[in-house]
Amino acid sequence: MRRTPALVLTAVAVIVAAFVLSGSARNPVASPVSGTSIPVVSRAEPSRTEPTQVRVYALARGGKFLADDVGGAQITLRDAKSGEFLAAGRTEGKSGSDDLMTAARTRADPVDRRDAAAFTTTLQLDAPRLVEFEVYGPLGAPGSATHVRVAQWVLPGASGANDVVVDVPGLNVQILDPPAHFLPADQPPVEIPLRVNVTMMCGCPIAPDTAWKPDQFDVQAIIDEPDGNRRTVALRFDDAAPGHAPSQFVGTYEARQSGVYRVSVTAYEKDIQNSGSSLITFVIR
């Protein structure tokens, strides 16, 4: 029997209406009678990231932690593979426990972090991530500040596993006398006093009654003279420094020519091969 177009259209309309009604029954969005909303079941997957606390310490080689008294250290975290920036801030707090330098520990023992300055941040991680930790400091001694970069795996949500202690090598070396671009009024020869302040990167003082003994350090001034010659002056620890200040090393140099002099001071801690340097110039007319 031949179907008319009207019967075909009617059959299609019935099929479409049945499909729409069946879908509405499975996932209704509103009640046409009452007007109240019927909740729709979300199919979005739950987040799998975990808040992960990371704590970073800057530990001076042979000394204590870089704390507020030396301006702390700037800490920057990046993804070690992509370079993506993750977090940044400054270590804040104290330099560590009083017995940090005297407490015995083996290589396997962790460094005592009681009362230690740190930078703390929280990352959202869904998998272990290799993170580069950049340390720049001490911020309170920019002439001696240095960059250190290390990479370490950070584990999602692992409590206590993400404390990172970064070793910061170097010594703070500050030339006190002569001051930069010193211009004495006298004609040559001129006696030039040399005075240098040397501390650990944490600011810890060098003195006979501290953990950092003066005889552990070699301090010298390397002087480039106007005619191209170079002279070296060994500096000695000053146990009678003004104000009974520790960490002072002194010497003298006789400038015999007119012109510009360049003074490089180096300090070297022999037992742990730790070093630092500073530079100034002075002028004899």
C-alpha cells in the first residue's frame, strides 16, 4: 500500500517527540509544572592536585642560616625542565640554634633547622616535579652576594619531604679603608691604611672567642699600581679594633706614584676552601 506524505511526516514527528521525552526523563533540567529546578549531575572529573608545602633554607657554608640580620636571601622556584616560574620570596627569621656550630652530627644526620630563617610557599602538584631552587644573597651585603642554583624533586603533599637546604659558599668582604675613589691630599709617597671587614655569609663574626678563629683565614690586598706593577699586602687580624669590633683585618701600603690604584681584597677560609673578594680604587694626584 502506498503511504501519503502526511502519514510519513506524522510518523517522523512521533519518533522525534518520543526521543525528546525519553532524554528528558533520563536527565531532566526543570519541572514544567512547578517551575523548580532539578539538579543536573556533573560529569567533570575531580581535581587531582594536592597542596604541597615547600620550605627553603639558605645555609652559609661553614656558618649559619642567612637570616634577617643580613637581609635574608631571595628565593626563586622554577620548573627545572621548562623554566616555568613557580614562586618567589625572601627567607625570614633567625640564624639558627645557638649550638648549630658545635652539635655533633654524621653525614646522614639532617642539619638542625630550629630557629632557622626560611621561605615557605605552597605549590599545587598532581605529580612529582623537578624544581630548580635559586638562592641569591645575602641581600644585606650586595657586594658579596652570590647566586646558587640546585634542583630537587618535590613530591605532592609529602609532609616534611619538601624541606630544601641550599649551601651558600663565600665570605662577606667589605673594604672599609681606603674608601672607594679615595683622593688623599698628600703628594706621593703616601701611606695608605688598609682595613677590611670579613664575616661568614651569615654575618657570623671572626674572632678568637667565636667558632670562626682568625688563624683559619688568609686575608690579603692585591694592589695594581698605575705603572702596571702588582704588589700584595698580607692583612692581619686586629684584636684592638675600634669599638672592640670583631672581623677586622688591617695592613698598610705605601703609594709612590700618581695615578689610579686598584685594590682587590681576597679572603680565604683554609679548612673548608671558602672564599670571598671585594674591590675598590683610589687616586693619588
